[in-house]
Amino acid sequence: MFEQNYRLHLDAAAEVLDDCWNRIGVRGDKSCARLAEHVRCLNCPVFAAAATRLLDRYVLGDEAAEATSVEPAEAVEALGEAHLLFRLGAEWLALRTLALVEVAPACPVHSLPHPRSPALLGVANVHGTLVACLSLAELLGLAPAAAPEEGGRRVPRMLILAAAGGPIVAPVDEVDGIHPLNPARERSLQAGSSRFTQDVLLWRSRSVSLLDHQALLAAATRSLA
């Protein structure tokens, strides 16, 4: 279901944007006459214009979407709701899988001139389609911090989020996996400092902030306006 919904979003994006960089640019057959002047597609005004249209599309899509999501009744069970656990700096956070399209390997993020928001890192090429990339740490107001002192190999990942206006990419420092979390069962700690935090749980000796996925996705889309 995640992959199907994601493909629908990408197909809609492809109808609006002419991804010439994948056809005749550096990722294609390199036949574009503009390459002689700009060398890389990232330096070309066509690429910049496509990025601008992409951000405008997010806003239009958000205005047309319904404000609430429909969740199946069986999703609320005694075991808890499925959350993706991930880390930003020293903070462990949990996000409902309803808001998640895919967890992808880290990929290059191309910055944009005059970004619309401090949270906007730029754009990334995801499966051949241009997708806006946001800093969740900036959006959540998390201060930069060193990684926690834990053993094991840490691999940065990209979260592809199912925002109303289209998929949004967000880099994270580490992904633990998908786990059922139930605030009624887990020990609840003090409320989180972020307005996007619904609860803070003690889970397997970790303090984990449960994020309000609807509020977070809405704020992510607004940051692109």
C-alpha cells in the first residue's frame, strides 16, 4: 500500500514537471545543449524553475486534501499502534507508519537558492523524481546534539513522508525499526517540549517522543509555501 500510494504521488509529479535532467541531462544521454554552458543540471535555470514548480505543487495539493486521515478501527489494538522509531541527534522519536511511505538509503540533497523556509534543505532525486527535502530537526526545534553512546553500526536514512501535497524526504541519523507502541502500556514520562509531541514514553530504556503525525505533516507542507 505504501509503495502504491507513493507511485501515485510520483506519477502526479511527473505530469507537472519535465524531468529533462533524467532524459538529456547528466543522468540521461547528455545531449542537452545547455550542458556546454552550465556543466551540471543543478546550475541550469530549467532545474531551478522545476524545483520552484515542485514546491508550489505541494501547497496546492495540501489545500485540496482533506484535513483528517481515515484510520482502520483494527489499527487501535491492545498491542499498540505501529510506529517507526528513528533518531535525530540524541533524540529518539516515533512516527505513526500512516505517515510513512518508505525508508530509503541516504542520497544527495541539492540546495536551492533563497529557500522558502529554514527547514527546507533542498531537493533530492528519489526514483528519478524531484522531491522536496526537509530538516525534521529544524521543524521540531531540536538543538544539534551528539549521537547517544550506544554500540552498533549507525546508518543514516531518508524517510519519505506521505504529505498531502506529495511525498517529502527527511534525512534522519538512524532508524531502529517499526514497533507497536501503546502509551497506556508503556511508562509515560513528562510531556515533550515540541508542540508536535503527543507523549514521551520509556521504551526499552530509551526516552521516545511520540509525534503527532497529522500536525507534523501539515507543518511540513506549510514550510514549503
